[in-house]
Amino acid sequence: MCEDVCVCVRVCVYVCMYLSINNISIYIAGVNTRALQQLFLLSKERQGVYTYKIKVSLLEIYNETIRDLLDPKDSQTGDDKKLDVKLAPEGGTTVPGMACVEVERMQDVLDLLATGERNRSVGCTNMNEHSSRSHMILSVYSCGTNDVTGVANVLLMCC
């Protein structure tokens, strides 16, 4: 759960882009991917001075319904969780009951994105039989604590 992390900053960025030149597809890491890579690089470079805890959540908005793509089912009933956006006491918004998973490297995030993609709602459209028609929101929560002073700084990135 992400309730222990307060919201300081919100940033919206793109995951990636595919560029096709002369029928050759090239993967170009988007701002989101590069920002996450930089976050993991900084956390490694600052070891011994700062300790970082990085968590992610992955939500879907589909037909005005919010779904947790990392833990979609209620453990007691087996039905989809009923999630709502609420105002957080410290400011900003929160989604009580959503899964928030600690990650240590970029590959962990990519694995969770793959899990989320498998759990997304997919429906047929006239343009594409595998269209999602949903919005997937990756939220990254980073808390860096100064090992000397104990002061913590928190960042939220919504992608």
C-alpha cells in the first residue's frame, strides 16, 4: 500500500516511442523510461549518503471504473476490487486499497508493466480487434532519506 508516502510533485511523461524508418522499427526510450533509469542510477550513485525506497502502482481507468492492474481481485470475494480516488489528508489524491510494490531496478518496473498489460481490459473496436480503450496509469513513489540527517524527501511521478 502507498498510504505511507506523501505526495510532493506530480509529473506526467511518456513510456516509449517506436520510430519506423525505411520499414525498420526502432525503439526509443521515452521520457518516462529515461526518468526512471535516471532515478535508479541516482539511487545507486548516492548509496551511503541517501537510502532510497522506490515503489510503483499501476491503475487502469476503463468505462469510468478504476482497477488495480497489479492486484485486481479482492482476496476475500475473488471479485474485482472496488477502488475510488480520495483526497489525501496531506494533500493531493490517493486510491485506498491499491497495491504498491517496491522495486529495486528498471527491470522490476518493466516486469510489473507486463503484468499490468496482461490484466488490462481489452475490447474489440472497428479499428482494432485488440484495442484497450482504457488508460493505464503508472505511479512511481520515491522516498530518499539522508543517512546523516534522517531527513526524507518524497516524489510521486504519475505516468
